[in-house]
Amino acid sequence: MSETVVMKFGGSSVADADRIKAAAKRIVAKREKGDRVVAVLSARGDTTDELLNMAAEVSGTPDPREMDMLLSTGERISCALCAMAISDLGHDAISLTGSQAGIVTDTSHTRARILDVRADRIEEALDAGQIVLVAGFQGVSTNKDVTTLGRGGSDTTAVAVAAALGASVCEIYTDVAGVFSADPRIVPDAKKLGTVSFEEMLEMASSGAKVLQLRSVEYARTHGVRIHCRSSFDEGAGTIVVTEEETVEHPLITAVTHSTEEARVTLIGVPDSPGVAGAVFGALAEAGVNVDMIIQNEPPEEGKAADMSFTVATEDLRDARTALEGIIEAQGIQSIAWDEKMGKVSVVGAGMRSHPGVAATVFRVLGDLGINIEMISTSPIKISCVVSADRVADAVRGLHGAFELGDADADSGAQSPHGAAR
Ligand code: ASP
Ligand code: MG
């Protein structure tokens, strides 16, 4: 029996006509090997950002339903063009919107979650020998409205389709060779990882690694989907996300990740009484805002007001402020302050579980670099520090060097032979 393969191409891999044709060739080559092929495409290049700007030009607070109607067009363009290119190569292809492909989501516009994939239309097309192109990043809600899945959501479309079809692999084609020990643009000797565990990948995606959308990793882990992140520009093997049992070695530290898009929100004068934190984070949850680190200071005296700080993604700051402004009076909170110029640096590694001393090294390295740590959070396999956004790159380089994660004998991590061999 032939295998089903899902191939996802990111925005840079379909950015112009030549790249669309190159993607079409790659898809066709897979089909000619005998596989049943579904390709999930992202919007071309900066299309999604351009669409967001268009919305901002006509409205200060664009209606979320209409925003999804707008944003979902980017992926449709990519799929229709690629289908045309494939048919010029002598193969039968059909493009489908998320809705046509049976991607059913909840009703939270611009950040919808996939509830179900009703893949019969995809299956029928595959049975008829067609190559199926599915528009990423979108679905149809239980209210029959078009929804989108949040930035980077095409990864989640690809994984969900792979799960629904029982595909043997979900290949994520991108402009980098795989998952690296740090962002190669910041750390030139960063090393490509041959494998990474779901647990590590989840921590990396949630702490700034941009290769995969966090939800796609969660979805893949829950549904047992094999992910292979690889370059659309060459044939080399990339990084395979595997279960922890499948990983052979557990390096102490696998990667240093970072983000420069963190905002810190501080609530000043929070009454020292039960229920306030519940009201604050309840309001944020209702607004769909993901809170990362939380720090609550001790009140200066029993029963006196204290301050509470937490971080959110910069893109969520506006929603967070709106949600909080709605409750601070009723909760007796004095005021809200925020700082948009925060960043975060994290070290991730499954080996950390069984080795003490990692935190001490992290703090010493940052201290030696004169970088002030504003907030700290940990998990069994991650240590994250919030620092000023303009020191993030120095922090990443310092930590990557201190934990000796570099690829000593490769001048460009992107060409690393090590990761591929593992
Ligand atoms: N086009 C969307 C974005 O730029 C979704 C994706 O590419 O995965 O976020
Ligand atoms: Mg992406």
C-alpha cells in the first residue's frame, strides 16, 4: 500500500513564482515515488503582514470575523498558484480552502483551535490520484464562519491533516535546514539537531523558537504524528521530532531559545485578599491572552496592597490591557503599568532533569555579561530569564558558548553534517 505524506511549505518557500514552481516540483517528485501527497501551504512571503496592515489602515479595531475573511486569502492564493504549477508538470492537483478540506474549529476568531478534521474530501481526491493542496492556517467554525489559527498556524493545519489521514510523516519545509541549537542568525556556529524530543520541542516553541507553532507540536504529540523539519532548498535531512523514548542521548542542554517580543505588565497596589489573582487571570484567560511568567511580591505589611507582574506576548498586550482595565476598579487595584521592550532567553534540555547546577551557570553567565535578570521561571527541562530586549542576543551567544553547544568544525551550522547523521 502506498503511504500518505503531508508536506507543508512555509511562506518563504512559496514567496515568488520560482519558489512556487520549485515547491511544485518537489511535491510532484514525491507523488512520482508513489506516495499519496497532501501539501499544506502558507501565505507567500510577507502576505499575512501586508493583510494585517491593510486592515489597520481602514480600522483601529478590525472586526475579528472580517479579519479572518481577509487573512485566510493569503493561503488560498498560494494553493491555487501551486495547483496551476503542478498541472503544468503533468499532474492532477486540486486546491482546497481550510473549510473545503474539513478543518472544523471553535469560534474564537484569529486564534481558533481545531476541533475536528473531516477529511473525506481530501481522501476522495487522493483516491482519485490527485495531489491535494490545502490552504494552511484556516478552518471553518462550528458557526460556519471562516476562522484562522493564529500566527504560524499552517504548521498546525499540516499536523492535524497528517493525523486525520494517518500519514506516515508530516514534513515541514522551511528556509532553514531544521531545528538548531540557537538561532543561526545570532549564533553563527549554532548546530542543526538531528532529533529533538516532543518535550524539548514544546519548551522551545513556547520560548521563542519559530520553526514550529507551539500548537502543532502539542497536536503532534497527542496524536502521535511524526514531524520532520527540513529545508525546501536542499535534499538534506533535517530535524525529526521524536518521543523521549526514541532519543538516544539526553544532552544536558539541547538549545538556547529567545524572544524579543515580550511585554511585562505590572499591577500596582493589588489588595492582599483571596480571589484577586483569580479575577485578574480569569479576565486575561477570557480575552484569550496567554500569560507566561508571574511574580507576586510580598505585601509590605499583612493585609496591605502589593504589586504583581507578569509577561505576555507583545502582540497580546493590547488585549491584556483592555481586559484588565475592565476589572481593576472592582478589584480595588490601584493602577496598571507596562514595559513593551522585554525579551526572554531560555535554555532547554532533557538532561537538566537529572543534573543540578544549570541554573547557577545560567545566572553566572548573564551576570558576567552585566545583564540584569528581571524575572525567572523554570520547568524540569527549561530555565527562562526575562531580560531587556536589547541584551537578548548577547545573552543567547553567552549561554550557547558556555554550554558548548556550537558546531566546532562547521563554519555554517546550516550545513552541519552532525545533526543529519544522528
Ligand atoms: N500565514 C500565516 C502567518 O504568517 C500562517 C502561517 O504561515 O503559518 O502567520
Ligand atoms: Mg512558520
